Amino acid sequence: MARIVVIGAGLGAMATAARLAVAGHRVTVYERTATYGGAVGRFAREGFAFDTGPGLLHLPAVYRDLFVKTGKEPLEECVALTQVDPASRHVFADGTRVDLPNASRAGTVSALDAAFGAGAGERWGEFLVRAREAWDRTRRPLLEEPQPADPAPLAREPYPALKAGLLRRPTTTLAQVGARELGDPRLAALLDAYAWSYGFDPATAPAAAAVLPYMEQTFGSWYVGGGLRALADAVYERCRKRRVEFVFEAPVEEVLEKDGRAAGVGLAGGETVEADHVVSGAPVPVLYGDQVIGWERQDDRPRHQEIGTSRVTVCLALRGPRETAAVHRTVVHGAGERPTVTVLRPDDPALRPDDSHEAVTVTATVRAASGEDWDAFADRMVDAAGLAVPGLRERLLWRHVRTPEDVRRDTGSAVVPGPALGGGRGRLLPAANRSPLPGLWFAGGWSHPGGGLAHAGMSGALVAGLIVEGVDFRGSR
């Protein structure tokens, strides 16, 4: 039985802790804040409640696997999961609206044809065929296997070049895919919105980002009853049942090293804790930026994803009931000064004081260090959300704005990491789970396979496998 210290209580770190505890190890989690969940937070006031991180779950099989592997109760006995249908409503700059069904390619093709004209759905469907090719090429190495010691092959673009006569026209960015292959600016805007929702600028994101809409439209979008915070609650309780110990308000200030490997941690106040392994769920660049780990030379530091975006979230408390025609998720596409926003309107009694009120969450992807006037930006977000919520301004009781600084306070970094993407010369590959220091491991959104709830859960499976099975571990199945 090994002594294992886990830094941070985010979803990836807790997923690792639960799996290691089931394997017979003694696991203690040290969290610098007063609660667990990391980016999966909640804001509550006057009977209203809002998710302050992700609002929907993709690839729920990741957490089904976690619960199967760590206890008798399956995921669906611990949280209520429902598919969101339609998966999303889109409101475009020219006023066009389209509802896209959940996990139905045929339904999506029909909806796009009806909204944009004959042939639009077929072009989108042909794009998804190419996106599937990129997904098939990268699924195992980017999601299910440990990152290879030499990740150079993953830096090659997996998205197939479009055939044009006898020539192949290379596409290097997602924006080029939209412009060259979709034939309608609204289809291109639809593609761009998927990239922005994961924190990627389509003008610089590799064409491999095509896997993002493929993943959502193939495997569906799911809502957790009570909000996504309920999933964090369930994972925390699973850890407790497996006798994982949690110590809150206990910042780790140093990773101890002995004989060339990690040997424990130093806590604020001077206490030291010995360990056979240290698993860090903290943002990788923060570890050496705050001198937690003594990688003094740039070449010694682990690579991490190069992404500079964050999120602004506006929580809206509304009087009046949710109208019958409302949908769970609406994406209002930007136009001029109006930002692209995602409006979430879950029909969930747990999030509102009564049926005569509604809790609405509006989010936008922003530059983490933009110097924006966030109150003025929130005003523009609310104006955009008004295209999804009839009479929003008249119904508004109050609002609560969360900025990149709030993200930094909750997670340690204002930047929100995205999922690992192939191509792009490897700049969107996260840190490997095995750190340059033996005995130190990385889990969570800043490590392989990257950000997002599903990817964070996968990192837990990979780190636990590497610790338990060692060099024989070839990946999760």
C-alpha cells in the first residue's frame, strides 16, 4: 500500500484519488480552497442556483466507468442524467434560427436544410465524415492511452485535406475548413461556435478541432439533475466512501524531492507530508510559476497547452416562469459588438425558488488577459441573451457576474484549458500525465487528455493506471 498525496480537489484529481483508493492505496487530498470541485462550482442566492463552470456533460461513459470501477452504485443511482433535446438552438447574425437534435445526424441534416436551404445539411454531413476520420485517427492516442514519450506524431494534422480535382487543398486552421468546405457563412459560424465554446479561436485552432462538433453531435449532450455541481458532489462522496481523506484550506507550497524523485509535499505553515507518489491536479504552469516545483531551467519544465482564453459567466435571476417553447441551450452568434454567448435555461426545480421564477446562465469565451471592462461586457452579454429569452430585461431581478479573476480564485489559473487537439505543431497538447520528476504525476484539465469534464475524468483513469500498473499500462479500455 503506497502513500499518495493528491494536490487539489478538482474532478480529475478526485477521479484519480477514488481509483487509487480502490486499488488499495492510502490517499490524502490537499485542497487550497474550502471546497471541492475546482471549476465545477455553484453560485446560490435567494433560492436561485447556478453552475459556474460547465453546464452540460459530454461522453458520460467516462463517469459511468469511474463509478463502476470504484463501487457498487452506478452513476445513474448517484445522479439523474437526461439527454438534452434539442441539443442546441442557434440564433445567427441575420436572424436565422435552427434547432439541432441530440445525437441525430439525419435530424441535423434535415434541420440545416430547412433553415439554410437545400444542400446545407449535406455539406455539413460531408464535413462530419471528414471530422470522423480525424476522430478515428486521434481517439486512442489523445483520449485513451498515455501520451507517448515522443508526441511528434500527434502534432501532425489528422484532418483530411479536401480533394479539389487532382489537387489536395491543405487546411491548417478550423476557420479555413469553414470557409473552404461549408459554403455558407452561417455553417461556418456554427463550426466556429463549437471551437469558441471549448476556448479555441477558430482562426488559430488546427483543423483537427473538427472533432469537437463531431463528438457532441455523435455522442450527445447530457444534463445532470440539480446542475453539474451534483456530479462533483457524487464524485466527492464516492471518494469518501473509498476512504480518501480530504484536507481543505491547505495550500501546497512545495513538492519535496529525495533521491531524484517526488517524496511528498510541503504545506503552507511549514508542515511536510511524506508520500510515495504525488498527483497534482493544479494548473501545470502555476506549479513552477509559484515555485512549487523547482524547474529553474525552461528546458526542464513540462510542456503545457498554449491557450489564453477564459470565461465570463452571468447568472440571471428572472421573475416569471420559463415559457413552454424554451430550450435548454441556445447559442446566440456574435454580430458587431455583440459577443457570441451560450444561454443555458435548465427546466430544473432545484435551481429556482418556485415555478414562478427562472435561473438562467449566460457564458462567453474571452481573452484571459484582455483588460476588458467586465460590467460593460456583461451588459452586452445580457443584450445578446435577450434574443434567446423573451422579455429578459423586464423579467430581470438581479444578476451576478463572474470574471476570469473568479476563475483564477477557484482553480488557480484564469485560463480555462481545452481538450487535447492533434495538429497545430503540437501547441494544443497538454502536459503528459507522467511529469519530468519521477513520482510526480499530473491529472485534471491541464494534463493529458486536456480540459473538459470528460477529459478530466479520463486523466484520472490514465494516472491511476500508470501508478498501479506501471510500464505495463497501455491505456484505458
